[in-house]
Amino acid sequence: MRRILLSFVILLLLGAVCGQDSNQVRKYIRDLTSPEFHGRGYAYNGDSIAAEYLRAQLRDIGVEPFVKDYYHHYGFNVYAMEGPVKAALNGEELRPWDDFALAPFSRSADETFLVLPIKPEDILSPDKLLAFCQKNSAQLSNSLLFVDMTKCKDQEVAKNLNSLFHHLYMYNGQLPFRGFLAAVKDIPVWSFNIAQQESDYVMAYIHPRKMKKSSRIALSYSNVLAYHPTQNVCGMVRGAEVPDSLVLVCGHYDHLGQMGESVIFPGAHDNASGASTVLDMAAHYRQHPPRYTTVFVLFSGEEAGLMGSLAFVKDSLFDFSKVKMVLNIDLMCGGDDGIMMVNATGDNTHHFYDAMVAYNKEAHCVKEVKSRSNAANSDHYPFTMKGMPAVFIYTLGGRSGGYHNPYDVCDKCGLEPYDGIVRLLIHSLDELR
């Protein structure tokens, strides 16, 4: 009995030292996914609105600025779709996202297009595509080619078509038609990695139930490619023992923004949850000073291709040789099945993974700690390219909202495993030597 009581007291003490506030984290997530933040993207300057909120939170926590006024400024070219987005098929109004969607790189339009059906495989055959264009030459200049992806049985054809749709800018000025209308069962995830190049073409998606044999589709929307000034948000807590060495705790706060005025991508799981965890860990280390100076970085521009972390590393704001670890947190809702560590097998990171696994076996913080080799799939990657030890943590299983769609909302995100996950992360950073 005495041993059981002693174990209980130890667990209570661990909770007092490392316990995190999932209620506060949920409040952060709810705030960051509110309509006032416009999906934290490039339309309506949603990312800058979110940055002001995050800077205010760091100030309230008592975290010092790592750079002047907490902001590391930079920018990049990207599309922003603002204002009304309307579509009508044969005069019948369509509902944004439920019935149709526009790719984030789709050229602005305010006109009615003739819809010309074409077989999926014919688009990929130069001879067949040429014959199709010659047959319909009188109508091509005001037409969208319609391809029903739901009837495409050949997976290789479907893969190649999707690649073509995503790289239309490579054909600027070469195609005699105005773009594509693709019927899909599920609207493809939005991606801004390919929304930084000027496109001459419309790329629209529609639910197949809406299509008719002979159709005209009216599209009206504005999508502007322009330089987008933005900022990373950076604070720090000075190390109590070795202030000259650094640990970075980071995560991106940006998301996809809006498809015009009516469709918002809240981005609860991706990545309001990670940004909120960074704030929560900042609050912990403000109360429990770390061994090493710990820098808390909230990146913008991740959805546009890791732009924020690339700029942060490029501008050499710190001595890379002083970095003990970069812990990048992205996709933190759920976690019923444990966590994944990306770059767990690196020469300068495997010891961190091994120590985390060993402690988890003892403390049972999460169900499992899995490992993956390095990949350019989140903001840890630019640090690894400069030789710094950097890992990316994301959750496995459980409720986590949607992904790159309007349904990734706070209420769909489970945080039941959250306390154990963050306790494990904090312990692992505290044990770094």
C-alpha cells in the first residue's frame, strides 16, 4: 500500500511540474479558427490578424521577444481569392464547395463557358487531344474541357491527369481552350504550393450529380496573384543553466484562408492545434525556466511551401551550431494511437527519439511513439538542411477534424491524449544534454 501511495504522489508531482492545460489549448484553437481570422491565410490578410493574436498571447504569457517586436518579416507571391465566388450551371446556381470549387491558382473569371466533354485518356494522348481540338476549333476559345474523373478507372491515367491539373501554369499560352472542369466525388484538398505561379487557365471542380449532357457554366470570382507581406512570430525564455545554447519549439499558424467570401478553411487540426501547443509550452517554460534558452517560433507561409521556416533559416537569426534541438509541432488533435516523429532516425536526432521511447515505456504518456525518416513535409525540414537536429511530431488516430477543407473545425478535434503528449515532449526536451 505504501508503495502504491508513493507512486501516486510521484504522479501528482509530475502533473504539477508538467501538466498542461488542454482547456486553455482548446480556447486558443477556438479563437484561431473563428471567422474573424479568415482561415489564417492570404485572403483578407488572415495570417496577419492571427499573428497579432499570437503576439498578444506571448506578451501576456511573459515571453520575451526573440526579434524586434516578436515579428520576423518576410514575404512571397501567392494568390488570394476575395469577394463573391459564384457559379451557375445552365442557369442553376451552385453552392460553393458543396457543389463546386475552384483551385487556389485558378485564373479570375466573370463569364459563361461552354462545357465540352472529353474522355480522360484523350487528354493525355497528343494525337487524340489534337483531333478533339480540331473538331471543336470554333468553340475552344470560350470553353472548359469537362472530364468526369469518377469514371476514370485507370489509376495511372487519374494520377497523370491530377498532376496536369495541378501544373496548368506550365502550359501558359499553349492551350487553345480556357481550362478544365473536372467532376469529382470529393473536392481535392487545397494546396498553395502551386499557387505562386501566374496561371492563364481556369481549374474548377464540380460534383457529378450536377452535370448535364449539354452544359454551360457561368463563373464569377476574383483571384489575384500578388506579393504577400507576412511574418513569423518569435518569443523566447532564457535558459537558467546554459543560456548560450538553444532549443526551438515551433509550429506553423497559417492555413488556407478562404475561397472567396463564403468558404472559410478553419484549420483546427492543421495547424491551430500545433500553434496552440507552442503557446502552451511557452507558458510552461515561463513558469519553469528551461536549462537552455528556448525559442518559440510560430511560422506563417507553411501552406505555401514552408516559406516561413525557409525565410527564418535563410536570414540566420541565430548561431546554428548552438541549437540542441528543433521540435516542430504540426497536427496535434487526436492522438489516441500515439505520436509519430519524423526524422527520428537522423544521426543527430535518433538519441532524442530513443530517449523519448524509453521514457514513454516507463511513464505511459502515449500509446506509442513511432518513427519515420526525414521528409520535406513540415517546418522542421529547412533546419535539417542546415545540419541542425530537428524533428516533426504529429498525432496518430483519434478525432482530428477534416484536412484542407472547411470541416477542420475545433468541435471535431479530440484533445483527450493531449496532456500525456505534451508531458512527454517537455520531459524529452528537459533531458537534452
